[in-house]
Amino acid sequence: MPNATPYPSEGRHGRHPSHLLTTLALILTVLLVPAAPALATTATGDNPHTTALLHAAGPTTDSTPAAGRTAGGTPAAARAGGTSAGERAPERRVALIGVPGLEWSDLDEAGTPVLWRLVGQGASGSLSTRAVPPPERGITCPTAGWLTVSAGQRAGTEVRGCPEPPVPQASGEGATVPGWAAMAAYQAETGYDARIGTLGQLVADNGGKVAAIGPGAALAAADKAGNIAKYAPTPEALTDLTPYDLIVFAADDLADAWFRRPHDEYGVPTALPAPERRAAVAEADRRIGALIDRLPAGTTILLAGVSDVTPDAHLHVALATGPSAAGQPFPYGHLTATSTRQDALVTITDLTATTVQLLGLDAPREVVGRPWQAGGPAPGTPSATVTELADADLASKVLREVRGPFFTVLVTVQLVFYALAALALRRRRTTSAPTNREEPTATGAAAEPGPGTTARDTHPAGPGATADAQPAGTGAAADARPPGTGTEGTAGASTVLKSVQAVAVVSGATAIATFLAQLVPWWTFPVPMLSVIVTILAIAGLITAVAFAGPWRAHVLGPLTVVAAVTSLALLLDVMTGSTLQVNAVTGYEPVTGGRFYGFSNIAFAVYATGTILGLAGVAQWLLGRGVSRLVVVTACGAYGAFAVFADGWPSWGADFGGVPAFVVGLAVFLILLSGRRVSLLRLLLVGLAGAVLVGALSVFDWLRPDDQRTHLGNFVQQIIDGQALTVVGRKFSAMIGVTVGNLPLTLLSLVALAFLFLVLARPSRWGASALGQAYALAPTLRAGLFGALTCAFVGFLMNDSGIAIPAMALTVAVPLTLAACVRALQLATPTPPAPPSGRAAPRRAEA
């Protein structure tokens, strides 16, 4: 449960060394107690449910309460009435104006002149308003939005659908929110344990005065008992604004019009017709202008569209004008916050943290957001700024519309492709019997290497020798063989195999193409679904063209290495430069959902780790084929792999808690096999321990940073200290189970991909050929890379809340690229057919 006690006397930035050791020990305990059976099952192939807690440190930033933050600046002298010892009086006056449902597309210079003027006077951005949604609806209702502002953490209501904010019951100059106790109790059931009333209570405890205008504002401004010291139903009823440090105004015209609409089967009002919406926005603009005209000079204005008023979710308006926390006015430009690390994007919980900072108060740990701050420059005019931010909402809206169908198409195409590839391999087996069985090539007769077999054991030409190193032998093109070796009978099959190889490379490049597609504004095209598919296929086609463009196309692992290298490097550079490729990508972040805004998402991690390990396998094969010492090769691969893991876990880049241990284990399996050693249970346990220590150390380091710079890694450390870790663990575990059980297409894709890999490629039968054995013989490092990538995907499945999505996306990269390598191996090797039926045995002496 959250710890609401005051901070230790040594301050929040001065930690005692013994606390650090205790915290690190707690982290290792959380990781290692369930990790031991998980690592054991990696070696044995079992999948017990006892490993479920491994996903505890999930990647999402919205669900991890941050430690308390200290606002900058020196406390001002207490106002009349004073404050108690150890408290600080509010330093500035803040007007928090909430307009439920306000979107950037609602603004225009003629219809909303006040809002238009605010855009030109201050900083602006898109607001992710994700709170606790009603059942079956992924939206934020007005009441939930206001309660989230009150708590500084995601909050919601127990009532079905979207209830209207309750009308406060007057009590003298103030009022009381009806049903407050029930709303406060319900928050413990949401998984976020929001403490509603935090904002109002904090201001009151520090001697400040709060005024609320409108029912929604009363929810945000109430103290923890649901009381508001000063309440007015309209701005006109509040004659003098001077005495108040925090003025909360609900410009709820849009919400009122929405609540009057008919409700759907989930109790959510239907969408407003465009004329009604424009009229409501214009009235809200007029009322906001009337309030601003009465605000005392020097008041900071924070304006936010605190919720949805549509059946589907949107990004909303965020504006800040007037003095910032540093004293200077918010400049014209974009808003940002360390919670998102994205220019022009902030969250609703950041609104609470910003209000607290502007008042000069210390935010309690229950407030998980980060203060708004000036971001990058905005376009030159308010019109261009509004257009740009409206476009961001359009991109997010289109993403939600196309993501489900896209994954349906992706899974369907992959399944069909695996079926056709299996038939193509069967055709090759049944039509390619050579006329001269006495001259099989070395690779055609090579036995499949075991887990610990090295290149020296599997190829007669020496360490790491590959087909490209033997142009006169197994590395020669199939059509260069002399007649009589079976080439004539395989012309048709060869053409089919070439097609299979090309499609396999395109399929393997599709995952990274989903991120690179963000370089093209596909969401602005007339048919977004078709546009995103065409864009992704075009980029995957370009990568495939590069994969087949140079001499590396003749190598068994040539195309695989190119695609894997592009995958690894593109995502590595992305997280090092702000993760912009992942925002609104069909396999990346969804800002409206607010699950994560920076670093590696779970799907991006799966693609990145798989590409890295397979790319290293290809590079290792190339180096070994040129006579480079195996020790040097292993060291070089380990160096890049260590940097890749560091980038995944470093708080300023990948900030990926659950991915680091999985990546460490998968990379270690690859390096062990590459070095020629066998993978043992003891080695896996030691590697798992090393991964846990690494992620624990990164988390403690992040925790030591200033509170407003922490990521969820440091926040998890604080959650362990505060006793909140089990709440996060439970929510992550539920999410992992929900994704795995509820996403049948990805589960089916994972099972079919594994079946294709091990039942079609790896085992000879009438439905397959031992193509994987041929690829292992020509490129032994493929085995190490494939085992490492699969191990990483399995451990990642256990340790992250995305569940089956991680192995599904890893297999989407690994299996098609492995198929491409197998096809090339079959092209380079003369097939060895089954021996002809033997004749009748000679009669025994007793039969003679």
C-alpha cells in the first residue's frame, strides 16, 4: 500500500548507504525467488505457472507511482493565517481550467478566440488523459478525469458507464461531494490505489486557499474527506478571486451536452453532432474568457481537456500561460514532461504535478506525474501549431482503428506463408532426386550438429567455413554444377525456392518496417489501413532489396544478417534519440492509451533483441569464415551484445526493466554455444543471477537520480520501499495472463511458427526436409543465434506484462529469416535422397 508518511529527515536525495544495500537486496529477492524455476524450465522446456511473478517490473510508466518531488525555488513568506512548522505556503496563484472533451480540432480563430489567443501566448501540447476506463470502453469519463487530477494517479468510478460528476452539497461557503467515501474506497480495487483528495488536501495543509467552480472542479479541489472550503456553481457566483491560491474551474459545456445524448449498451453517451459540439465549445470559450478577465495579475493558467466526451478516446488540449516554476512566463512553443520525454506530449497526472510545483509545494509520493516544462519550438503561427497538434490526435485515432486489423492481416499472412513454404519444401523433396547418388556433396551428407558443436566439428574446410568461402565446392551456385548431379530435375523447384526465400526475407523485415513506417505520414492518406500496409511493405521491400543487392546474397546467412542488422541498429538509434519511431507505430506506443511514451516497449524489445542476436550470429559466421580467431569473434560479439543490453536497460535510453534479464540470458546462451561449449543449468542460473544484479543496479542508480528525472526503474525501487511492489506485480501478472489468454491470434501464430521451425525445417518427413540441418552445416553460428533468440523470447514472455506478444513478435523475425537461410542452404547443397528399397534377403540355411 502507498506510504503517505513524511519523507525521512535526511531528505529524498540523500540516501544512507545501508538503505541502498537493503533496497538492492529486496530487488534481487523479488527477481530471483521466482527466477530460479523459470531459468530451470528454459533448459528443460517446461513452463510452470510458478514463474508468473517474473513480470513484476513491467515497462509501463503510467502505473508506477513516483517518489515525492521537491519543487524548485525558495519558499515564500506565509500568507495571513500562516502555516504550521515544516510546511510551506503556496508561492503563486494557479488557475486550473478543465474542459472535458476539448480536442485540438475544436479550436479555430473565429469560433474560439480566447483559446486561440492562449495558444499564441504560451506553451501547448497534446494531453493523454488515460485514467481508469469504464468496462468495455477504453475512454476516460469526465468524473474519472477530474478524480485523476485530484489524486495525481489514475482513478475511476465504480458506476457503470460514464456518470455525471455529482453536484456538491452546499455547506456555508463551501460544499461536500456526495458519495466521496465510496469513490475513495473504490480506488483500491483499480490496481492503481489512487488517493483522491491529494491535491486539495496538500494545498489546505500548507495554509493555502482553494476555490472550486462547478461540480467537476469540486472533485479535483476537494480534500481527502471530500470537502471544499469555497465552492461556487458558476464563475459569476465567485465575486473575488484574490484570496485564493488555487482556482479550479470546470468549463463543462461539452460534457453537459454529451451527457444529454442517448446512451449505448455500455452506458456511454453517443457522439455529439458537429453543430452541437461547435456550439458547446464556443460557449466554453466565452466562459473561460470571462474568468481569465477577472484573474489577478501574475496568475498562471493551466488549461486541459481532462477527459473524453466521445465513445472513443482522443488526445486533448494542454495549454500553459503565465509564470512558470522558474519565474519566467511559459514561452510560445511546445510543452513536454519527463514522464513522456516526447515533445508536445504530456499526461493528465502531469497536470497535478505541475499545479503542485507552481504553487511551490512538495508533491507527495502518490502523485506520479511530472511537471510540465517548455519543450521544443512550435510552428511559427498559432494556426500551424493547432494543425500540428490536431494531426497528432488524428494519427493516434487512426492507429487505434488500424492496429487490430493490421495484426489480423499480419497473423493471417504469416500462417498462409508457413503453409505454402511447407508445401514448397515438400515439392523440392519429391522432385529433386539426383541421377547420380554416388556423389553427394559434403554438406548434403553432413550430419546435424549438436548443441555444443562448433564450426570445426561440422565443416571439412575449417573453422567457420561457409559456402561463400568455397566457390568451387558447396558454395557454388546450383546452376553451376555439371550435368548429372540432379540440377535438371530441380529447375522448377529451384524457382519456387527462390520465391520462398524472397518472401521470407520480406516477412522477416516487416517487423522493423512497422517502426520505420513512422517516417511517412501514412495516417494522412485517404485510406489509412491500406496506406499503412503499403508503406510497411514498401519499406520491407527496400530492406529486402539491400539484403539481395550485394555479394552477401550468396551466403547462407547473408540476407538474414542484413535484415537483422538493420533491425538492431534502427531500434538502437531510435531509443538513443528519443524513441520517436515507436510513437503511434502499429507495433509501438499508443499515446492515447498512455502505457508508455519512451524507451523500449515490449514488442520493440522483442524485435530488437531478436535482431541483435541473429545479426551477431551472421557477423560471427562471416568473421569465422575469414579465419578470425574464435576467441576474437566471441569477444567482439559479446562487446556489442553488452552494449545492446546496456542500451535496453539504461534509464535515459531503453529504460526496460523486464527486458534486461531476458536479453542477458538469451545473449549468454548465444555466446556459450558460439564458443563451442554446452549450455548447462548451472550456467543458466549464473547468467540469470547476473541479469538480475544488472537490472537491480540500473534501478538503484535510477532511484538515486533527482526525483523528476527517474524512470519506472527507479520508481519500482521506491515502490519496494513503500510496500507497493505487490500491487504492481499483481497488475502486471493479470495483464500478462490477459494478453496470453485473450489474444488467440498471437498465441496461434507463436504455436504455428514453432511447429514450422521444429517440425518442418528441423525434421525430415513427407511434409518437410531437413533444411535446418543443412543450414547448420553450412553456417554453424545460426544454431547459436536461433537458440539464443528463442531463449530470450521465452524469458521475456515470463517477465513482461505483454505475455505472448513478445515471443510472437520475436518469432515473426526469427522464423522467416531462418527459413531464408535454410532455403539458401538447400540451393547450395545437392540433396541426398532416401536409399532405394533393398532386395529380398538371401534365404537362410534352414529355408534352403
